[in-house]
Amino acid sequence: MILNVIFSYNRAVQLDYLIKSILERFKTDSKIVILYHTTGAHKDGYELLKKKYEDKGVSFVERKPVFFDASFIKALNSKKDWKFFKEKNLFSKKSDNFKGLLQKIIRESNCEFVMFNTDDGVFFEDVIIPEEVFKIIRNNPENASYRMYVGENLEGHPDYIEKKEGYLQWDYYYDKAFHHWTFPFSVDATVYHSKGLLKHLEKMVYHNPVTLEENGYQYITKNKLFSIGLSPIRSQLVATKLNRVSVDSLNPTIHIKPEFLNEKFLDGYTLELIIPEFIDNANIVPSEIYLVKDDQRELIYALDDQGKKIQSLLGIEGAKEQLE
């Protein structure tokens, strides 16, 4: 079974849309755990979600403030690590137990495999992971992973990718260019061996999903881990760039305010995104965005020149440049 840990912060309506896509599209046995953080009126949105999915096997675990997270002790191996710990966690006013909580969730799940997702993603194709993929990861617990947001349909798909029976395979360290196929650690739709990954999560310093990915990438590339890349033939998940909630990230978005979406969610509306028929990028601006309640369907966004500009900035290496 796959443990699917979804990171979420103040985006209940978008999280709702992702959960619905998982329940509809994910055909491999999985256990969904929402690891979330919330403020103000957004808390009511998450309470609404808990009630909505209480009989669907979806668990909600909230991050809590702490003076310091003891799980950092195993990860303090350099002056740089200590500096990060002191700045981000040790007696910081904004420190919480994200690192320790995530590792505890994985450790106690009894799931052989684990994947992460962020609340701005959506699965747009059915997910059936070949048994051979699980076998490869099982036999290479610290050296193989399966990524669902890449495929041969994406722009910049390298010519060295091998096409196997039902999946693609490559070496993350073969190429020196920076793109999805040379980025061996991601917090989006990538399956790892639970024990193999946990061993190294314990040695990393991170305090939220952004620094988990950033510092995880640095740690894993430095130690040449997870070199075996696997993916479906065609990608199955996209990140939808509606907004940005983390101050640690500067990714371009169309800036639909989370506060507005939360108000609508509390009023009974749900989200509907029109995903382009042909996907050639792992990050997209939806063609249209609707809020739906009973027989009401309210269009709140249609792709415009600004949206097209933002889409053009979302290259295979991430954001090509920042918006002014």
C-alpha cells in the first residue's frame, strides 16, 4: 500500500479538488493523510473537509507549534544544519513540529511505499502503477522512485529516456542540465520506499514542504541517492497555478486569493478546473475556473494574456524568471 501524505496550507477548496481526483483516479491501494497548517477563517474550511471525508478513510493531522522539534537532533551534522535549526525552529515564534510529525506518520503507517503531494495538484488521468515498478523500488529502496507528473508528453522530454513495458526509466544523474529528469527528489506525486526514504529524511534539516524539497534535493544529490527514475508513459498529474501561500516560494501564479476561495467553500461552493486536453507541462494555468454550488456554475477565471504570460514562465526547469 502507498501512504499518500498531502501537504496543505490555507487552501481547503483546492485540497478538496485534489482529494476528489485521487479518489476517482488512483487505482492503486493508498492511504491518504492530510498534513496541514491553517490560520484564521481557513480553519473552518478544514473542519468542513474533515466532515466531508470522515467516511472515506482520509486522515487529517495538524501541525502544532513547539519550542523546538526534537527530530532535528539526528540531522545536526554541520554548522549549516545548526544555523538552519536556530533560524527556522529553535525557539522561533513560527516553529512547529512538521519534520517530526512527517517522519512519525511515515514510521507508524506500516505502508511499504510513500508519496507526497501538495494541495495545488490534480490527477487528470487514471493511475495504475505497474507491478514491475514496485519491484524495482522494493529492490532499490534508497535508489529508485516513480514520478507521476512527468511523461513523454512533456516539453523537453529527453531522448535518453528508456521506454519499458508500461513505464519509462532513466538515470537522474546522466544529464547535467536542470529539469524534471535531473531532479531526484520531489514533494509532488513521486513514490518512494518508505523505509528507504525515512532513513534519509531523519538526517535532513527542513521545516516545511518547501525546505523539505529544497534541502532534500541538496542532500540527495550530494549523496547520489535515488538515481533510478521511473514514470508512467504519459504524465498523470499537473500542478495548477492558482495562487501562492508560502513566503518561501516565488513561483508565478494567477493570484486567485485563497481567502476568496475559502469564503466560497464555506458557503457551499466547490471547485471545477478545466484542464487543457493536451498536457505538455507539469505546471499549468487552467483554461477556465468555476465555482459550483447545486445548479449554479460561476466562472471566476478564463485564460487571459496574463495567464498566458505566466504559463510561458513555467518551463521544464520550473519558473524561467520571476514576474515583475
